[in-house]
Amino acid sequence: MSTSVTQSDSRPTTPLPLLVLGRGTELHTERGVECPGELPAPSDPGLVERARAAKAALGDQVFVLGHHYQRDEVIEFADVTGDSFKLAKDAAARPQAPYIVFCGVHFMAESADILTGDSQTVILPDLAAGCSMADMAAIRQVEECWDDLVEAGVADLTVPVTYMNSSAAIKAFTGRHGGTICTSSNAKTALTWALEQKGPGGKVLFLPDQHLGRNTFVRDLGGSLDGCVVFDPHKPMGGLTRRQLQDATMILWRGHCSVHGRFSLAALEQARREIPDVRVIVHPECQYEVVEAADEVGSTEKIIQTIAAAPDGTKWVVGTELNLVRRLGTLFPRQQISFLEKNVCYCSTMNRIDLPHLVWTLESLVAGRVVNAITVDDEVARYARVALDQMLSLPGETSKD
Ligand code: SF4
């Protein structure tokens, strides 16, 4: 089965949640698409052996990518691990592998399809592995937002900057409007570039994560909180006045990560009270007040590198996805690593990819069947590639994540 993304999306302005994950079909969003086929039972004691055997049988025909937020049982079979952009580049650097199995979420597989060659097929083991943040910006909503910016007389001054965690359609929108993609590692460089494009009075429309946009503008570029407005796609004109749009430098889309957005300042302060000399490190998708109160802020790659470089005995409280934090605890047993918030759980969509789905995917390939191929529409891919290439041409951008 394949999915495609088109620009002529006819979703309602306010798409209503929610299909139950794994049931029904909604090909135009990151959630709730059908996962067909017979899956092995999770209780099957032979799953590890079956995965090993299928992977060995496929050899160089398959390249398995594992995002840092994946379960350990999946990471065990990954040829490389990393964040979304690193993995997409890793896939592109493996043109000899006809099948790329992307253990991550839907937008990541789309990016890999855009960046890999025509002869490569990108496979997502469970089509229900979407991303709630990416879902918060539907292409029709974003195009309506742009119409509002035109109406307010600010579109000509505005450059879109879109986080990697977005659908291919939103990336294509960004390419069509002269913007750039960014990652959590290069958001500062991307924002600096974007704000310079239109000269004095230049603005950025930052999609879809308001927190990364705000944190980068205020903390990294020294901007003011007053220079930011939040555009709510569920309200006329984003819930803003023309004057507010005209006065703002950063127009932040009202989106967030349903995992990182839940870490709280109260939990951080409690950790400081309970763990003397603790170092707090969080992801920039966290809320501004949490990021402000942390000792270190960075992408998943930076979090891993920072903890790897710390001396034995360092005490950490980490605010990112739980699978990664648990793995860090295993990898660095001489440091004390705790999870920031007791009430935050795994990313539920990342966790959709499990060993049964991976076994099913690999065994299907062994049997000559391609399941769950992710194919981005050619026109969408062309403009998304423009925005991705713009990111790659940013100053200092080489092979960073
Ligand atoms: S952790 Fe957040 S941004 Fe990442 S896939 Fe899950 S919901 Fe999306």
C-alpha cells in the first residue's frame, strides 16, 4: 500500500480529531491511517530470531533507520540511529539499498523519500505512526494563514521557516514561498537567514512548533517576547488583529509537541530541590519557561553528546522522549540520569513501531512484497526539496543534525 500527499487537499479548516490509531483511513494527515496485513503476535517468543533471520536474508537490500525515540527492541535492528534529518541523509547516502525501512514517524519517512533516489523505496512499518505536532498544521490551514498575511499587508515581508517535523505538503509550501526548513540544531542559523531576507521589517512565519520558534528567537537571537505573536489556525485571522500581525517579527504557528510541551517548570523546580547539584537538560520543543530554567538546551543529538562528554557522577534530569532518556541511563551507568516529569509518557506514535511491525515488514520484503511504502507526490517533493536545499545552503550547514 502506498500513500501520497497532494497540494489539492480538501480538508475542513478545523479538522476534527480523532481516528483511533490503526483503524480507519485518513491519508491526508499524520494520524490514524490503516495498517493492513497479518502481524505476528507481540507474545511470539520467536520475534527476535525472526527479525534476525529476515534481516540476514535481505542483506544489503535493506537499510534500517532507527530514530532516537524508538523502542529498544526496534533500535536493536537499526543499521543507524539518529534524529530525523540525520536519518534521511543516511538513507540518501545508501543508494545501493533499494529498501529503506524507516523506524520513526510519517513525516520522517516522507523526508527520506524526498531525499533518496527514485530507485529506493521508503517503508514505514506502521502507517499509524504519525506526529501530533505535524498534524497541527494542515496545508489548507497554512494557505489560509498566508491569505491572512496578504490581507494584513505583511506577506511580502514574511519568510516561512518550517521545522523538519511537518508534512511534505507544508515543506513544499515553504519552498514555494522562498523559505527554509530548519532542525532543532540549526534553527538559530535558519532564523537569522530568514530575518535578513526582507531587510528592515522582515518577519518570519514559523511552522508548526511555536516553542522552538519562540525559544530560538528570544534565547538565541536576543529577540523580545513582545515581538512574537501566536497564530491560531482555528480562529479568524489567527485570532490576531492586522496591527498585531504588522507589529510582530515572529508569527508563531499554534502547534506544539504533545510530549515535550508537557514538561513543566514545577517539575524542573522540584528536581532542583530534590537532587543537589543536578544539571537540567531539555529539548527546545519544551515551553519557554522550562527552557529558560534549564542548564542546557539542545536537540536529541546535542543531549546525547553533552551527557556522553560529562564526567562520571554527573547528575542529570533530562526533558526529552522517555525511550531516549531510558537508553541514556543504560548507556551511561556512571552518571545519574532521571526523567524530568513523572506524568509524561512515551511518544505514543513513535511507539507504534514495535517488533511485530518490524518483523512483518522485513518478512514481507523477503517474500517479495513491499508493504507501507511512503511516496510523496512529485510536485510536492519538488518544492519540499527546494526548502530542504535552502536549509543545506545555510552558512555553516554541512552534515549537522
Ligand atoms: S516526540 Fe513530539 S514531535 Fe516527535 S514524533 Fe512525537 S509528537 Fe511528534
